[in-house]
Amino acid sequence: MTNERSSERSSERSSDAAPAIHRVYAVKYAEREARRADHFLGGDPHDAPMPMDYFVWAVVGADRTWVVDTGFDEGDATRRNRRLVRRVTDALATIEVDAAAVTDVIITHFHYDHIGGHAQFPAAMFHVQDREMAFATGRHMVDRAVSHSFTASHIAGLVVLVHEGRVVFHDGDDMLAPGLFVHHIGGHTAGLQVVRVHTEAGWLVLASDAAHYYENIESARPYSVVFDVPAVIAGFDTIRALADRPELVIPGHDPMVLERFQPVRPELGGIAVRVDRPH
């Protein structure tokens, strides 16, 4: 991290810094057909469809836009039988965010669908948890049951960015700017972090894969891909405590996000919603 960035972060930590107001967007870039049994640890007795949407998020403040996660590209879509509806750069362009100009990207965790598009952000610093980098490059990746949701080339690309000085490491909970925090949750992966944002509606939490669906957190049933079950359960309580009210917890993959919030513009129905404005 450069001296300039260190000075900026130090200033942002000032105790008299008022929480800034941000706008928060969820933007869909991909989807897949799935069933209920796919999304709950131990399966589900109801054999019914339960599709999955893939999102990236944008946190827009007065002087900076932060992107949360980077999605995946055509290669991962083909290998993993996912439907890429639009490239992440095109998805973000619908809300007038230019990926090439974004200076800060928060990576919630290193699964393929959250870091696969990092090369599309050539000017960005990437904010990650220490524990996630150690996890994704360490002994647990020898176990296919753990590593199958990671793409090795994505991890290698992030390691290169470390050596280029473009990765900012966080050890647990941290303030990135007034009104913008990351909180280590773990569970789904060892170093998963959620993003807490101050908005005009109150404190909002982008839960990412700490809760894939509203139903995961509402019924306290972890998603089927999990590294540490007790951490997932404890994480549900932490997420609830971080948000000012339940509707300000935004799950990572639930198509209902596009139904519970209004589109940014009428023509963006099913594509982009502003999640800091609940109905």
C-alpha cells in the first residue's frame, strides 16, 4: 500500500468523520437453473426449482465508486454450465459505472464467481481478507471438496496483483471510508467478508455468500457449499446485528432481490436495482 493510500486510510479512520451516505446497486450478470436441494446443507425435502442469479454490486459515494466482487467471464460460464447474461463491464455500464475507471474493488471471497472478472478492472486496488488469501493458496486447496469452487488461474492472477502492489489486505473488521466497512464472517470460506454501508435508509449489509438466499438466513440453514458450519450460523447473527433492519440485508444470489427492489430505470427491470431503497 502506498504512503498516499496509507495517509488516506488514516484520515478516514478519524473519530470525528461522519458516516457518509452511499447509494448501493445490485447488478445481475449471470444465472443458472437449479433446485432447492442444491442450496441447503443436507438437501431439502421439496423437489422444486430454485434458480440462482449472479450479481456484482456498486457502492456509490460523493467522490468514489466502490465495486463489490468482479463476477466471472465466458470461460468459467462454459466450464461450469452457467449462463452469462452480460459481461460484468456491460452490466456495470447500465448504471453508468466504468469498470476501467474504478479505483477500488472489494472482494468478498475468492470463489470463481466473485473474482473471475478481476482483469476487467485495470485501475483498481483490490481489498481482500488476509485469511482468504492464505486459505486460497494453502493446504486446503489440495482437497477437491474444498477447492472445486475456486479457479486456480484467478488465484494466481491475484497473487500477481499482490506483487504489483494492487492488493490491500484487511485483518478482520475494517473501515474503508466513512460509512463503509468490511466485516470478516468466514464460514462459506475461511476469509469471507461482508460489506456494511451507510445509506439514506440506514446501515445496509451486502452479505454476499454469507447468505446466498433470503431463506438461508431467515431459516438459519447454511448453503450447501460450506467450510465451517458454526461460523456460518454465527455469521447470520452478525449480519442481522450489522444491518439496521432485516430488509437491509442483501443476499448474494437470490433472484428475489430483483423483485424486492425497484429497477434503477424501467428499462433495467431484471438487471439493476438500487437496494438501499426498499419498497
